[in-house]
Amino acid sequence: MAERVTRMRADARRNREQLVTAARQVFLEQGVDAPLDEIARRAGVGIATLYRRFPDRQALIQQVMQDNLERSRAALERAAEEHSDAWSALVAYLHDVVDEQITLLVPVLAPNIHEELRRRGDVWSRREEVIGRFEQLVQAAKREGRLRGDVGAGDLEVWMVKVCRPIPVLTTEQNELATHRQLRVLIDGLLADTAGGPLPGTPQDGRVQLVLTGLDTHSADAR
């Protein structure tokens, strides 16, 4: 009996993970209003299983949002563990962001970020933690003298959103190649010893994405 219960729990956990992974990809392709039937199909489960795990669309969107934050946190930790200097860790993280399509999902989820950050303190806290770690990495790369001084974590976030955007007329493989080529050019331009003239404006902090999606991060409602 205990073995059967354990197996059922493992199956339920696997179904949930498959649904979140499928939802992530479908949302990227079709937006958050994509058919839930398509998400269930790609996850290899029935629509009834989807509704058992997620009672409504908003619950699924919320889980995808949290999954995206977790992917970002894990990528930051992995980069720090695998590289002893901040610049190499930053470069590794940026490549992970491209491969995992982390920043590309942010504009897709933008309308829902407002509600979740205002309604759920745990989502706000998790996002603050991820942003804080990224800002620390950016500042450390500056102190090493490798990252140019007029760039902020928020600048990198905005650039990564733009770099990751696919071009509709290209195939998936062509888009992946183009994205990594653009990323390589961006990384070379971030090096302090190859920087040209100063950038216009001032460096943006890591909370710029919330501002760009219309959320005032300084308001009491947001917290």
C-alpha cells in the first residue's frame, strides 16, 4: 500500500512538472490565453489531469511565473559555483538566460505580474531575492574591472529581453544561432577595456522590468 501511494505521488509530481514545462513553452509561443487543451496535449496528459493540478488558468500562470523565478535563481547559483570570478559567472548566467528563455517569458507574463506581486508577498520576496543576487553579481564584475561602469543590472535585463526575441521569418535553429551571435556581440561590448563612448542616460537597477511593465515598484500597493 505504501509503495502504491509513493508511486501515485511520484506520478502526480511528474505530471505537474510536465504541465508547467508545457505551459511555459505554449505561453511563449501563443501567449497566456493559449488553449489549455494544447498545454495538456504537449504535457502528455488529459485536460482533467490539468484541472486536478491547476484549478484555473491563473493558478497555472502563477506556477509558470514561480518556475521562471526559480530557473533564474538556479542559473545564478550554478554560475557562481562553476566560476571563481564574477565576470565569468555573469557571462555564464547570460548564456543560461538565453538557453532557458528566462527573460523572454517576462513580457508574456507582464499583465499577470501586477496582480501576483500585489496579492502575494512570497512572489514579491522571491523576485527581490533573485534581483538582489543578480545586482550583486553585476557589481562584483564591475569591482573586478571587467564590466564597464556605466551599465546596471536593469540595463542587462532589458537588453536580454530584446536579444531573446525571436524573428518570425526565421526557423527555431536560425533564431537560436542569431540570438547567441547577438549575445556574443553584447558581451564583447560589456567589457570595460573595449568600451567606446559613454552610454546615454544613467545605469538602471534590476527592478527596471517592473517599471517597464507598468508597475510602480515604490508604491505601497506593490508591497
